[in-house]
Amino acid sequence: MGLMRLTISPPDRITEEMARQAYLCGLDRVPWRGWNRWAPGELVIQRAVTESGNLHIPWPVEGHGVITISTATLRERPEPYRLPLELARGKIGQVRNQLAEWEMLGLVVPDSVRDLLRKAIALLGEAVVADQESAASVAAAEKALRLAMDAAVELASAFAEQAVAIRRRASGKLNVLLGGDLGSTLLDDYVAGQYLQTFNAAIVPMVWREIEAREGEFLWDIADEQVAWCRAHNLTVCAGPLVDLDPRSVPDWAVVSGNRFESLCASASEFVAAAVTRYRGKVDTWLAAGRVNTGEAFSLSEEDRVRLAARAIELTRALDAQAAIAISFDQPWAEYLARHGDDFPPLHFADALLRAELGLTGLALEVNLGYSPGGTLPRDPLEFSRQIDFWALLGVPLHLIVAVPSSCQPDPLALRPAGTLGESWTPAAQQTWVGRYLPLFLAKPSVRGVFWSQIRDFEPHRFPHGGLFDLRRHPKPALRLLASIRQAHLR
């Protein structure tokens, strides 16, 4: 068994929840299964392998809130690592490498980025030569990390601005979808008007549990009206997921006994066939399956989840030869692998389904940012850029389905018992996230669509305070920013 020990100063620098979320991974970016032990001031991670790896951990950074930082490669050794020092070293290395890579591609790097990086490197040197147990060393490392984070944000912003400008010069406004999930009830007139000013696409949910609450009895009323509304207003229509392995999406009657996978597959196929046949020619992109990698409905094995997704893709393609077909993966960084015994990371799931040549034409990555449990750890723009490029290696269009909190308070209408990492989430922070990350997504040719996964906090929704309209039905600042970005850059 491998063992990695890390000391943290001051001892209360992070919470037990943050320590629990830490994980190690190798060059393939796949988390290793680990067992974390936390005592104030020390984190111990035990794992089945002894290879060198990178530690990823949520960490409070002044001016950035709680953000997941990774170290450089660490080898196992008897003495503990000083975590603040290693995080600063890791972030500085990442910024330097990304700067060099983008500069070779023609990026004009702002002088302010170089200045921040120089100061961060100097402070890292002070932290290294000082007594690493001392408060002075810790303070220098923390300041170096903050400056490196500032540099990372400015570097990503410069890349996004210049890359979008290049794309605009080549093709005018971008042919990228921007939309939201319409939810399980119809939009009222006010929300609908705001929606049309902001978005050019929509996800029409096809929740099996709601449409076929009783076996063989289909209630299409809401979906019919949503599809008709989208077509009437020239919105690109994405529909699904048709098969969603979230237990909240599967009808109770589908719980079967005996050879339950075959029964489930048959029932799911009937629903897929009914939906695709009904809306063929009215839907531009089908989400044939959702949360293939994390869905816990029926406690299916990984192999059976792949088989069920493959059946949904194959059947959708057979019934609709014209529409694009995608499937969605939750938690694309696969942080959950550090806590569970699954064998296949989501990228491997996707690769297997693409290689099968079933008709899959795109992938959707679901990012519920900053939520725990069940969400994606907060990441900085450079890390998002790397992860998008990583998935883009599969060679198919990517769609991002995101939710970002606007509050850390309890949410009476949230359906999932999730909290937020850190206490800095506000409507203004949600807006800042949109302004910082959406231009980066638009800079990536592989990204063909960005969707907000829940629009209204005043209707039941999955994650707390993740909508664009608050509990009082007021639009949040993020909605206005989305509208301005759409008007400026998208067709």
C-alpha cells in the first residue's frame, strides 16, 4: 500500500470536508482509489499503488475562494510534504507551462502576467529557503500561490479574448449553442421573454419517470408544448436524456426482479422509441443517455451501464437518421473514482461507445460546480482549458451542461442534499464565474454548446441556488451577462 503524508499550517487552514475531497492521480489524470485520514494539521492518503502522482485538493485562495489546486508530481517518501509550499510550486509550474504552450501558438502574453509570475517565483524561493516549519515560509508560499492564481486567471482571459477574436475574424459570429434546460413545467411569460433574449437553444427534458409514470401510459403534454415553443422561436432543440440513470429519473414501476437488466433494457428501449418517433424531425440533437458513468439506478454494473447507453444510441440512430446524437457524462474529472471502486473513468466509457460506431456524434459534460456531494470540484480557468482539450482528443463536438451556485444558504426546493464548498458563493460570484469561463469555452473550437442545467430556483431543481432566476422570480446578474455575451459573439 502507498502512503502520502502532507502537513498543513495553520492546522485549521482547510475543513475536514476539503481534506476528504483530496485525491492523487497520475499522468493520465485518472484519480487513484484512496483512503484519506485527516487530523488538524496533517492529511494522510493511503492508496493501493506507490507511483508518483499529483495531489488535487480544494484550497482557499484569497480573491478566488475555494479552488482546487494541484501539486507538481510528488514521489512517496517517509517525511511529509509541506502542502502550502507544494501547492504554490504546482500552480506556478502549471502557469509557466501553459504560458509557454500558448505563446508558441501565437498568444500575445500581457506584461502583467509575466510580472505576476516573476513575483510568485520570487516568493516561492523565499518559502523554500526559509525554515519550512515557520510562519514566514507558509505566508510566502500562500502569497506565491495567490499571485500564481492571479496570473492564471489573466493568462486564460488573454487567451480567450484573442482566440475568440481570431474565430470571429474567420467566420463572423460564432455558431455555438447557448441555452438552458427548460425544466418539468412551462416557462411563464416573463421568464420566457428573458430566455429568448439570452439563449439560442434549449434542452427539452425527457424525464422517463415523469412522462411514463405508469407503464405504457405516456404523458407528452409538457414536452409537446416545449418543443413547439422552441420551434416557434427558432431555438435549436436538444432533447433528453432519454435514458438517465439518476434514480430520480427512473419510474418506480421499472424496478424489476430476476434478470433485471434485460427487463430494464426492454422498458427503456420502448420509452426511447416512443420519444424519438414522436419528435423525429423536430429535435436537432438527442441526448440518448445521461450520467452513464455515475448513475446509481438499479445498481447496474459498469458493463451494463455501457450496454444500456449503447442500446439507447443505436435505437435513436435507427429511428432518426438526421439528428445529432450525444450522451452526457457527469463529473468529467471523475473525482468520484477516488472514493469508489469503479474501474472505468468517463473518458474510457466515451471512447468505447465512439469506437463501437453506433451513431454517436457528440458528448456532453455535466459540471455542477462547487457542490458536494455529487458535484464537480471548483477549478480554475487553466484547469478547465486542459480538461476540455483532454476530452477533445476523442474528436467529436463537446457540449457543456453547467450549474454554478449563487448562495451557500439552504435551498428549500433543491432535490439533492448537496452543499457548497466554501462560503463565497453569491449572485455576484456566479456572474463573475460566467464572465471568466464562458469566453474561455467559446474560444475552444471543440465546444459546440453551453447549457445552464437549471433555469429557475423557484421551481424544484437538482442543486441548491444554481438557477438564473432566484426564489423570488428575479433574474440574477449572471443572466444579464449571458445575454450580453450571446449578443456580442453568437449567431
